[in-house]
Amino acid sequence: MGELSGYRRSDGRWGVRNHVVVLPVRVAAAAAARAAVRGLPGAVVCEHDWNGASDDPDRDTVIRTLAGVAANPNVVRAIVVGVGGRDEEVPDLAVRLGGDVEYLTLAELRGTARAAEAVRPRVEEALRLARGQQREPMPLDALSVGLECGGSDALSGLTANPALGVASDRLVAAGATTILSEVPELVGAEQSLARRAVSPEVGRRIVELIAAFETDVRTLGVDVRGAQPTPGNIEGGLTTIEEKSLGAAKKAGDAPVSGVLAYGERPAVRGLHIMDTPGHDIESVVALAAGGCQLVAFTTGRGSPTGSPLLPVLKICTNSRTFRRLSDDIDLDAGVVLTGSETIASMGDRIYEALLRTAQGEPTSAERRGNREFALRRVARRSAPRSLVRVGA
């Protein structure tokens, strides 16, 4: 494929979509946000259930995540709707992250109905702005791709995941960024990943991150190594957590690991990174959006319809049976590796080309269906390394 094209933002970043987003800071502003975009094609709402309590131990993470979402390069403009109080932290941080942001509050506008009336013309103006922008030639090294999986089966580590690893390696070699998500899926693979770190410090952080997750789970009286794989994974043919984790890590190919990121943190350098996200697919994809990814490659064995309001999510199936059964929900069939019609390498090339076509504007199955799931991580990681929980990281 030749040159990419995208939407150049004022701070030099590039979007591969041009969304207008209405973002409520708290659940109390969600009704106003919904009403403001009703009947306006092209505008999306990132709705969630956070209530904004000042003593919420997850507050810093939520603020950073919402700000990162508002500043995602796929967003031409975000209209942030607060309630009052400290809600301005979200638009303030989003602007520092490079976002084009407008901010209104229910308190200033005296209620939900008036807020919706005030937000709507701003959404219409942003939509006109979006329609007036044209794609421009975009460098490949401006691309950031999230690496996600869901509904893994016994073939995940044999077909789709290693093929995605080939695509990830090609992207990294071209100067792009890829981000491996879902820490619970990496338990048992930490030493293998740490050996690929670009420095001893990054290797130490990989091991610490996964150890912190295990410690958190153990405080709840659960041995994660005994509780995994999940019942669904077992039905799919997985037998041990090591089998699951080593297979999941194959999504990251063989490239050096350049860094470890907090939930929703934006990478400071290009290359392959590991992000501290949970195994919950939707929460993980939201973190990738907050961290600046423009699209997500999502492997699945048992099927998953997960999409995103902001990011095209490209689904890659591990086996042909599920692909045929859920062909409307999945974009690529990596099960053909088993028949010999594709190799891991050639399937990886197909995934790479599909990612570039998606970046060029080709819609994914999740986009065509209108899957726009959005959820915030809500469990405080008190035992995580301090460097992984700061606001504005």
C-alpha cells in the first residue's frame, strides 16, 4: 500500500477518523449530552456512570482517561459537559494534551434542558468544521495501534495472535507505535516480555506491573494463576494460564518493548509498549483511545462485537468456524493458517494491509454495525507502582 492519509491536528498529531464527541464528565451530565446530539449524524456521546465523588480513589485515573479521550487524534472537537466543581480538570488537561475542546456546565446553564440547548449548536458547528476538513498525506510513523484480544481459544496463540505479531513488528519497524493491552492476559509471560525490554528499567517495570496485578487480586482471596483460564477460555480449549498468556503475548511480535504505560497514558516515544489495562475488553479499548491510539487490532476465538465511539476496531478471528458463524461481526479469518492457504507470515501481511486500509477510512464491521461501547476502569490500583498512577502522565 502507498502513502497513508489522515486528518492533521494543530499539535502535529494525525487522526484516521474525524469525530465530533460530546463527553459528559459525570453521569449527571449524560442526559444533556444525549439530548444534544439526538438526530445529528456524525456526533457521538461517550457515556459512562462515574459520579465524580471527590474522595473516589479512582478519580485521578478517570480524569486522565476522560481528558485523553477528549484529546484523541481521531476527535476533531470535543464538547465536554460538566456539572460543576472540579469538573474543569477534564477539559483543562485535554487542552494540555492537544485537544480542541469546548466546556459547559449544568451549574452555569441551570439544568439539563438548557445545557442540551446550549451544547447542540456547538455540536452543529463542530460537524461543519469536520465536513470541511480533507485528508492529507500522513506518515506511517504517526500511526498508533492498540493490540487487544477477547474470547480467546486454543487457536489464539497459533493463528491470529502470532499473525498480528507479524503486523505489529512491521508497524514498529516502520516507526509506528503499537500498544499491548490487558495485563491479566500476560501473567506468566512477564519474564519473556522483560527480556525484550529496551533497558533494565523497562524490564523491571514490566515485572512489577504484572506482580502488582497478582498482589491486588490475591488481596481479594483469589489466586489468579488458579482462576485462569476463564470458563469461556476452557470451553475454547485453553488449559493453563501460561498457555493463555504466552499466546496473548504473541500479539506483540518480537519487537523490543520500549515502555510501560499507565491506564490511558500516552507513550512518550514510538515503538512497542505495554499498557496497564484490565481484561475487560471495553475498558481496555477506552484506555487505548485515551492513550492516543487511532485504531485497534482485536483478535478473538469465540467472537466479540466490541467496538468504540472513537476508534475503528478491526476483528481478526482465530478459527474459520467462528468466522463463518459471526461473519457480520468479524473482519478477517486467520483460521486459514490451519488449512495451509496462509502462513503466519502471509496472514500477518494481510492484517498489516487491512490495518492500513482501515486507517485510510475503510470501515470495520464494528463501525458498520454502530458498536460504540464505552466504559471506565473503576478499581483503584493502590499497589501499582507510583509512576503508573499519576494524573497527566
